[in-house]
Amino acid sequence: MRNILAIFQKEFKSYFNSPIAYIFIITFILFSSWLFFRTFFLIGQAHMRPLFGILPWLFLILAPAITMRAWAEEKKLGTMEILMTLPIKDYEVVLGKFFSSVLFMITAVFLTFPLPLTVYVLGNPDTGTIIGGYLGACLMGGAYLAIGLFISSLTKNQIVAFIVSIVTCFALLVIGEDFVLMSTPNMLAPIFTYLGLGTHFESISRGVIDSRDLIYYFSVIGFFLFLNILTIESRKWK
Amino acid sequence: MITASNLSKYFGPTVALKNVTFEVKKSEVLGFLGPNGAGKTTTMRILACYHPADSGTATIAGFDVFDDPLEVRKRIGYLPENNPLYMDMGIVDYLEFISKVRAIPPSKRKDRIRHVVELCGLQKELGKDIGELSKGFRQRVGLAQALIHDPDILILDEPTIGLDPTQIIEIRELIKKIGKEKTIILSSHILPEVSATCDRIIIIHQGEIVGSGTPEEMASKSKGGEIIYITIRGPLQEIQSKLGSMEKIKEFKKIGEKENGLNQFEIKSDVGVDLSEELFLLVVQNGWSLTELHQEKANLENIFLQLTTKEA
């Protein structure tokens, strides 16, 4: 536990050691606010739907940007060798990195708080959907981050990690979209709907916290973190 | 303290290590010598539990590197090849991170950090990020990192590579100082380095140990014998005939002549034969004068070349 915390702190600090973190947070807030207000006044309804509708797409860029350097940079600098020869277990490093990326994402998402504040000032929104929406955003973000971390562990190159993560998350996101489901065979459609990264977020952001959705996100996170641990361990396979 | 037996490691079809067996005793400084790509780093990585050997076993302080990696890692300080560091971290942040993971209790962390900072001479650079440091100081940060938990065993992979001569001497002094109480394995492809710092040397070539011993033992194994360079003022022919009549001289040749009748000779003799005194007396007895006499000592280069260029 102490080790996870140490890695977590080191990783979280390292986000802010470079300007990239600030740039991404600011860009994220700018984009989300712009996209939110663009439709918010048009529709004229006091809810957060405009924000939560676009979050899965914004995360597509934000999450890979957060995770791209997590392992790729360690490999490129060679610090992986320092990290992996400290008295620390592989899974502790993976978890430390994961939690710090989650906290970073939560920070970015939390900084959109002026949006719900505006909604409260202008109208009378349903608090349940807002809480659900933010909770769902964190879970969905966690899934994106777990995928991004795993992909970062496969390469030395941050840009490769970034782009492959975007593509992977994109693929997992669109398979649950109606547009894709229309052209999938009937047999596969329910599976695709279930696997889609965005489908479960939609239902949570309606304010319905269903255990199936929670289980889905936790299993996606668990699965990719497990793959991540395996890739880190693979150097030790005989 | 450290034992390795029959370590082998393959990277695909390439053999990186072949049946490497050695032992390091407590508070001994062992130098791993070999040309680039000989298997030094591979051996060190196995000992530091970074990757396992394909066959063979190694133990450190009684713990097996494959079965008990965490116990082993707790007891070693490791400076990997090329000294990787987090360039955007501050020195103190970095050392704090390492001491946390090294389970140094919070109350002692400050003292330990101060201690290694002083030991490695980093006081003046403390405010900087690692990326801003010169190579020599980065190396010191790497050493500080390896020393912070006061390990009994240090594994240093090419600790002086890429440094300038002053820095090399400083790092060597540091290693000597630390080496008094700790067991150290260090690798290098620079000969004077290992002979200056190590109690014992292992020469490794193409994944195999081709020679080992103390620097002196290694030198005496040299097939080349001893070489003395001498410059004498005197009549050339007389000198040559007298030198020719000395039994212990295996071979001598004139290698140069300067004005004022100065003659330079290279004199070869068998291993362990020290001719310098006899040569001096010879010069005195004949009323010549001696302007230069020096002996080529510890011919490690020769051994190294002999051992590592066999197949070439």
C-alpha cells in the first residue's frame, strides 16, 4: 500500500512537472465549455445533457493524452529499470500509475464545475442526473485510462501510444453506437451494445446507477490493468 | 555475499551469457571487465532481478534472485547502465521518492537524504531539476539513489562512463570510500578503472568468463613478460654487447637515439623478473649515465587483448 502511494504521488507530481498537464486541462475545459454552451442556450433546458453527451468524445483525446507517457517515457528514459529493481511489486506500480491518472482526470472533470453552477443559477436541474453524470464520467474515464495505460506499456514511443489508444478507445466506443449497431448482425448487436464504452455511461448519466453498468466499467478497468501487469511481467518470463 | 552459478541467458538465437559462475565475498570490490556487448550488463540485470537468467541460479545475501526478488532488491543498491533518471524531477523529489519506496521511515528520510547528498557532493545543485544537471552530477544522483538505503551490496553498471577525467577520479574515490565497508560489483570496459578500484577482476568475453584474479595476478599471467625502457648515455657498441651478455634479458632492441649519445632501449625479460636494479648497477659500473628507466607495470591491456581477441 505504501508503495502504491509512493508511485501515485510521484506520478501525480510528474504530470505537473511539465506544461503538458496544464495545457490539456485548459484545452479540455475550453472545449467542454464551448461545446456545452453552444447547444445549451439553443435547447434552453436546464440540464447537463449537452456536456455528458460529448464527454465520451472529449475523453477520447484527454485520456490517451494523460496516459501516453506513463510507460512509454519510462521505457524510453530507461527509468523502467530503476523502477523495476526497487523493492516493489509490479502490480503496485501499475496501480499507482492508474490511480494517479484517474485523479488527474477527476481534477480535469471537476474543473468543469462552473457549468453545473450555471445550470443551477439559470434553472432547476435534476441533481440526480448531474451526480450520476459525473460519477459515470469518472468510471468511463477510468476505463479509457486503463486502456491507455496498457497501450502505453507496449511501446517506447509516446505518440504511438497516444494514437493507438485513441483508435482503441474509439473502436470500443463506436461499437455501442446505433450507427454501427444498425449494420451489425442481429446476433452480435446485444454483445456490441454491452461492450460499448459509451452505452453504460448514458444510462448512468440518466441518473440510474445500475450494478450492471458499474460491473461493466470495473471489469474493463480490471481487465486492462491485468493485461498491463502481464506486459510488465513479461520481461521476467523464461 | 553474491554467488552466481552457471548463469546462461539467450536473446533469441544470440547467446548473451554462457555458464557464468563466480562469487563475491563480503566487502570485496569486484570488477567486471569486458568489451562492449560481452554480457556485463546482462549479468548485472540478472543480479538486480530486472530480468531472469534462462538457466542457472544466483543468490545475493542468501536470497535467490528469481524466487525472492523483493528481498534481494531491498539489500542492493543498483546503478543501471547509462544511469537512467527522471529528467523533469527535482533532485530532492527524486531521492524522497526512492527513500519512500525503499521503506526508509519518514523520521529518518531527511537525514539519509542529507547524508547521501553530502557523500556524493550534490549540495550546491539541490535546487535543480535532474535534467538541468551536467552528466557528472547526474551520475552522482544515480549513485545517491543507489546508496540512500545504505545497502550492503552495490551493483554499479559502468559508473564512470561518459565522464571527464576529473569526474572519473572523483567517482572512483567515492567508490573506494564506499567500498571499504560494502560489497561492490562494478563493470567497465576501461582497464585502469578496474585495476584502480577493484580487489578482484573478472574478464568476460562473448558471454563467458575468460579470466579472473586480482589485478596483480592478472598482470603476472601476462604472456608478454616484463618490459623496461631505459635511456643510457655511453658508447653504443659497448652498451649493446654488455646488455647482450646479461642472461636474464630475453630480448633487447634499440628504439631510439638522441643527440649527445643518448641511446634508448626496450628490454624484455621473463615474467616476475625485475631487472631495473641490475641495469642500474651495470650503468654505474661502466661509468655511463642513466637518464631514464621505467618499467611497464601491470600489463592488463595485454591480458585483456589476449583473452578477448582469441578468435579474432
